[in-house]
Amino acid sequence: MTAPRGLTRAGMLAGMWKPVQLSKPIALPPRRRVVRLAAVATLAAVVICAASIAWMRLGARSRTFTVETVPPAPVALVFGNMAQNDGRPGPFLAARLELARQLYATGKVGAVLVSGDHGQPDYDEVTTMASWLVEQGVPNGKVVEDHAGFDTYDSCVRARKIFGVRRAVVVTQDFHLPRAVTICRSVGVDATGVGDDTARRYRVAWWYGAVREQPASMKAALTLILRPNPTFLGRHETGVEDALRG
């Protein structure tokens, strides 16, 4: 190719060049995409966790008391916790049961519903709870057993649907109390709560439980939105009614 007079070959080539228009945006490197997705997922988890915790706390606001100040109710609902191999309650469970004993002894409740895990033949929180209360002076006829309270939600739903509880004082550790009160209220039990803080002396276990409440609150929020049936339902049981009549 011969260049016209006054125009060099390099000038011709430069005039023929045109910028390339990209039809698609340049994709981020794979590592950068992963980092961005991880950041978005982390932020979403933090927001959901914060909202769930706020829901549990707002649901229990002005509804937690001491044994002395809690308004009377027909029933104390005690949630299960670790039972030891020798048939005695673990320290957290024993502290809950002591509060229930005080509630009954002071006339704040007329019966105690103990709800826990008896999903395996060799592990029985409920019999352990009932036996401890009777040994400590609560009449046997005033203690009602729910052997299918596998978690807080199951215990609250079964208290309402199986045992007919409409109003109760729920008993657990302080860090668990807002979630327990809110779940019970959400499924139809007019609940107040009394919380234990004496088990705080078991520092590692206490802080483990307190930290565990964060994801547990997220699970509780999702469960209250979906409203599944508990693991076991069944026909109405008259144990609470019999205890209150006796």
C-alpha cells in the first residue's frame, strides 16, 4: 500500500484504528466476587440476628419479674435442661426448679408444669424435674409432666394446645427468659417470666448459653413466622386442670 503524498504509513494506520466498544462489563476476578458475596451475606446475617433479638426482647418487655414481684398465675412452666446421670438435675436446671418451688410455696402459682426432653429411654429430664420438686415439698398432685418439650417452642405450644394453659409464669435462666416469654405469648399463652441468675457463677456455661441465644433468637423468629407443629402433638391432657382443682 502506497501512502498518499504528505501522509506517512504510520499516520494511515493510526487513522484506521477505532476504540473497541465492550458489549459486557468486565467480570470481577473470582476471589473478589467471593469476598463481595461474603460481605453481603455477613451484613444480612447481622441485620437478621439484630432484628430477631429485638423481637424477643420487645415481646418480653415489662413482663419479667422476681419471685416476689411477679403477678400470680395458675401455672409455672419450667423448661428442661441437663439432667445428670445419677438422676439429679444439673446446676442450671436445679436453679430453675428452685424458683418454681418458691413460686408454689409463696402462693404465686397453683401448679407446676415441667416440660423437657425424654426422647431417649436413658435420658429423662422430666422425671428428674418432677422428683426434685416433690422431694423439696411440692405435692405430687401439683406437679404435671410434659415429656415432649424438646425445645422452648415445643414446650410453649404443648402447654397451650395439649395442657390448656392460658396464663403462666415461665421459669428459666435470665439470658433465656426474653425468648421464652415471647414465644409463649406468640402461641397464645399470656406469659410473664421469672429468671435465675444464680447459675452465673458457672461462668463458662453461662456465657456459652448467653452467646447461644443469638442464633437461637434467629431460629425462634423463623419458627414463629412459619408456625410448624411441635415434634409431638396429641389429644388434650387434663393434668394441669386436675392439679388446679385438687
